[in-house]
Amino acid sequence: MSMNGPDSAAANARSNLIRLALVVLAMTGVIAFYLGTGRVDLRDPVEVTARVTQPVTWTQGGPLSLDVAVTLTNNTDEPLPLSIASQCDIFQWFVADEDMNLVQSQRGDEPCVDVPMRGSLDANHKISGEFSLSLDPARVKPGDYILFIRYWGHELRQPITID
């Protein structure tokens, strides 16, 4: 039976640490290779984005509106089926405060054709729509809110600030 001295134990630990570092370096290199060559896509398969602008500053008695440009992107290699029960459901919205209390929602009496809609979004394509939201200045005051959007059945929470 042989006893290993402190120098032998230190050499063993150093050798193990070097092996571990080489394994981690190799794993990092493989991951970087796959990300760099585009073989791994870190985007969401279906992505909804919105650009919200406020054309006029808030006033006590004046009209308040938000212009919303929404984009639905299919980042997959397959067509994305789109299906909603009514044309009225293509774009839906409501505004909540930071505590998630409902402030205002879309009016139910807005004109639209109550017909089912079906279609598909081709692979790696996008569709966009522009909408104007009329807000009640008695309900919506200057401050921070969250705009909840549903576009073709896909949802998005968009932080907004009313000026």
C-alpha cells in the first residue's frame, strides 16, 4: 500500500481541473458553432410584435387615441394555420394598469362582419395590421399601463406610457 503525498494530490487535482476546463471549452465551442451557423434558431416559432404611438398628448377633455401597428411573424419552416370565429376577433385589445386592474377595453359595438375567418401564414413570412384605439381620457390618465393585444389568436402584453 503506497501513500500519496501532498504533491501527488495537487498534481491529480490540477490534471482533473484541466480536463474539466477542456470539456467546458469544447461544449462552448460546439454551442457557438451551432448558433453561429444558424442551425439553432433562438426566436419564438410564432412572434407577435407591436409598435404603439400616441399621436396627441393627453388632455382632460380632448380625444385620446393610440396608433398600433401589429405584426404576426411565422418563424417556422411550415405554414401557420390561422383561424378565428369572427372577423371581429382579428384584433382585440384592453388596457390594464400596472396592478392588472382593467382600465378600458375594446367597445363591443364596433362594426365588423361576423363571419369565420380561415387562412394560413406561409413559412418565414409575416402579416401586419394598423389599428387606431380610442381611449376615454376620463379613464386613462397620464402614466404607465399595459396594453393587452390579441392578433389572429396570438397574444402580446405591451407596456405603454400615456403622456
